[in-house]
Amino acid sequence: MKHWLYYVAAALLAPPILAADMPLNMTQGVTEISGKVYSLHMTILYICCAIGVVVFGAMIYAMINHRKSKGAVAAQFHESTKVEIAWTLVPFLILVGMAVPATKTLIAMEDPSNAELTIKVTGSQWKWRYDYFDHDFGFYSILATPRAQIEGAEAKGEHYLLEVDNPLVLPANRKVRFLMTSDDVIHSWWVPAFAVKKDANPGFINEAWTRVDKPGIYRGQCAELCGKDHGFMPIVVQVLAEDEFDAWVATQKQKAVAQAAEAAAALSQTLSMDELMAQGEKVYLASCAACHQPNGAGLPGVFPALKGSPIAAGPVANHLEIVINGKSGTAMQAFAKQLSATDIAAVVTYERNAWGNNTGDTVQAADVNSHSADGAASSAPSSTEPGADATPAATEPSAGSQTPPVAETAQVAEEPASNEPLSMDELMARGEKVYMTACVACHQPNGAGLPGAFPALKGSPIATGPVTDHLDIVIKGKAGTAMQAFGSQLSAQDIAAVVTYERNAWGNSTGDAVQATDVNNHGK
């Protein structure tokens, strides 16, 4: 009989012993945190298996050795103090033994302090945007699997539905903090190799972090059901050696210059109908076909058809308006910051002439630029008017640029020859540009912040209190929060201007005018 008990114990213990080599078991990942999560997983698994061995072993032993056929008579007892204490104390001690390592691991997972790089991750249907706060550029990352593979016309590739056009690039051996949010519905940024899975909620900011010691390419997916193309929202992270990452950052900044020059040159170009249609089809299949379908028929009741629609066959201005600025309350996104002026012109031309629409209209990049400028001019208040809450057209990123325009780097505006005092109007105009570049992502264009995540500046104690406190938090940041130190990122003139702007915009109206000398005296 004892031999049978040994066999049963061996069968119960075999799974945890061999778990590390099982393909369905949790993987160890490539970060210190993922290793801790794996160790915790295995520890809990061993504890559960040990409990199973004891409980089922006792049951099997009792069934075999105390069966009726052997003449066993059940004992009669109740209200045993020893038994009550035992079955209360033993589970309690087991739970404590499980809770201690679990708590340590969870605390480590939720500690993004002392990060060397901060990246804002924004989910939208169905793509990701990555903004590098420390380097002032960002880009969209979109599924790169060819449509032909998705529709079964071609053989599926090795990384089917797990490949993107622009991967997130991280440096090895540096702690990276992620700020997660969403433009529309709830998404979830999940990379198993990093043990990072964090929801991206519209209107809120969640934090996560990672530190990857091994360069390579790591893949993940959106892990929240976010709509019909939820399965087409992959994540690809490329981890580079530190010197290679620094070189990549320099390349991105050079690309920003080239893109800005290319966008400016495109405004004077006139493309033929054939050129616009060819480019427009590519843009449409990459950015629009997921909702409106490759044949323009849409999805009845969900996404409207473009074939024969009032938008695609009506006034060009209305068509441009909805592509550039989107439509609130619907899934139609604003593509002004996702596509270049040339791409928008091409896709609008394509939609107005494909699938039998045949309007004959051709739209050029200059038309898109004129429409955007007219819309901004009609809605944006004067840059020197307190309470201005819209980004001036001059500071908007060029459409489709993966990085902000050249002017929107840490040195937001040209530094004056010296730190001579500026007038209130000059400080407000300059400060608004700095704010819209360096602060608006967290505190919002109207200074209202994001409740529960980023504090409002409108009417806040910081923006209406002592100037020295305001300067201190802008220059040095605030430990334990998402507030960065801008002393090394912005010039003295820019800090003086943005502090002046924050203290006088949105009805704050303190009347304070901060100069570059005040910043230098404060200890920038």
C-alpha cells in the first residue's frame, strides 16, 4: 500500500518539478521584474502542489485504510478546540507565507521612481503612439502585416499580426517609465517578456516601468477587448545598446528636420490625379480600410460607407474637415497629426474618385494646409490673451510628422541675444508656445489637468501662490510624481515665459511677469 502512496505523491509532484520546461508554463522574461514574477509564480505553484499532496494524500489514505470492508468505525467527536485551532491557524500561516513575497513583488512592479527615460503611451483604435518626453518627439506604431495575409490571399509570415511599421525603441540598462492613456476606449499595453501589462484608460494616466538588460526585439499585444480590430493592435519593442539608442535619438531629430523641410516643399507641389490616386490608395488601405473596408462599403450600423456617401461626394471642405479634425462622439479620429498634408490630400482625392464616386476633384497639400490654417485661425484666441486654451497654428506639429517641428525641441523659441527683460505680451506669447510643447500633454491646453492623474493649473495654489514655489517645481520637478525637472530641458527665457503664462492664463491673472534673471537667481 505504501508503494501506491509513493506513486501518487510522485505523480502530484512531477508537474511543478518539470514546470520550468513546460511550453505552457509562464516564461521567465528578460527583466529583473519578470524574473521576480516568475519566481513568485513558481513558489505559489509549489505551495499549491504541496497542499494538494497533503490533502489528497490524506483523503486517499483514509479511503483505503479506513474503509467499511476492513471493519473501520467512524469516530464520533465535535467541538474539538485543537482541530478548530489547527484548521484556522495552518491556512492563515500558508496565506501569510504566500502574501509576503507577493507583496514585495507587487511593490517593486509599481515603483517607477528614478526613471532615466519617460515615454507616454497612448492607445487608440487601433494603433499606439509613443511620445518621448525627454527628447521631445513621438510617432505612431501601426500594424505592418500585409492586408493580403490577413485576408488569406498570401501565406502568413513568421510574425503574423505581431509586426509594426515603427517599433518602440528603448535603451538597454536604463530604467524607463511609461505613462499610459487612451484617446478613445480602454486598451491594455502588454509585453510578456517585460512582465508589463497596464490598462490605458481615456482621461486617466497609469504608470508602469521596465529595465531591459538584454538588447533584442520583444513583442506583445493589446490585452483589452477594444473593438473589431482588437487583434490587429500589436506591440513591438526594439531594445538597443545605450550608444546605439543615443544614435537612434539623434537620427530621429534629423528626421524631424527633413520631414519639416519635406512638408514645407510639398505645399508648393501639384500632383497629378494618377499620383494622388496611387498614394491615396496606399494611405487608405493603411489607415482607413479597417473601418470603412477596402471597397469603401463600411460596416452597416457601425462604420459608414464612403462609396456614394454625402461626405465623399459633397463639398471638399466638409470632407477635409472630418479627415483633419475627426468627428466627436464617433470612432472617426482626427488625422491632422497622424498623416502629412500630402497624405491627407491624396486619401481625400482617392475617396472622392474611387468605387464609382468619380467626382473628378483633386486635392493638393496646399489645400489641406489652407483648411487647417483657416480652422485654427477661426477657433484659436490671441496668444497674448489670458485664458487662451487652444494651440496656435504655428506650434502645431506638421501633419504626419513622427516628431514635432524643429522649433518644438527643448529650446522652444530662439533665445534672445541676452536675458534682457521681456514685456508681458512677449512673455505670454513665448510662454504659450513653451506650454503647448512641454506641458500640455499632462496639464491639458485649458490648464484643467487630468483629474486623479495630473493636477489642474487653472486656479491652482502653485500657479497663483508664491512665484518662488512655482519656479522651484518647474525647474527641479517634484519627486514621486510625474512632474519632470525642466531646469536642464528649457532655457531660462523659456522657463520665465511659461511660468508667466501659467500665472496669467485661464483666468489666473496674477499679473506676475517672470524674467530670465529671476530664473537664474533662483538657481536654474
